[in-house]
Amino acid sequence: MSRKAALLQGTLDMLVMRAVADEALHGYALVHRLKLISGGRLEVPQGSLYPALHRLENQGMLRSEWRATPSGRDAKFYRLTARGRKRLESEMDEWRELSQAIALILGNA
């Protein structure tokens, strides 16, 4: 596993929850949104995404419903729950604190 993939594995749940925090998305749209927002630097493989979606749904962080996409096909759309929003806020705070600490170390190394 590459270092980039290992880092992604540790932050995937947070990234997924953030991607669906503003609107419900289906899997393909979620992958596209993460890639778009990251300027093409982040590609989440489906083999990682769908287990994360199911895990987060089982933990009560996401809720899903089947509905039609704009193209007319049925897809499962995921939305952040209130419980998921609290966890996301906590994880984002922790991530910001950690990334600031790492930036300090890299700047002074």
C-alpha cells in the first residue's frame, strides 16, 4: 500500500462524511466530488468507498435512501445524520490540530 493510500485509509470516513454533509450523494457522485474538490489529487477507489459507506451507515453516521439520479437510474443516496455531523465536527477539529502540528514540524525541520 502506498503512503498516500495509507493516509487516505485513515481519513476516508471523515472525507466521506464531509462530502455528504451539505447534500445527499450517491457513490459515483461522491467519488467525483472528492476528486473535484481535491483538484484531481484524490481518487477514492470503489473498493474502499463502498465498505466505508456501509460502515458509516451501520454506525448511524449516515442514512441512505434509494431514489432516481438525474439520468433516471436508481441509486442509493447517502446523507449525514445528526450523530454523524457531531462526529465529523470532532474529527475535523482533531485533523486541523494534527495538521497544524505537522506543518510546524515540517517548517522547522
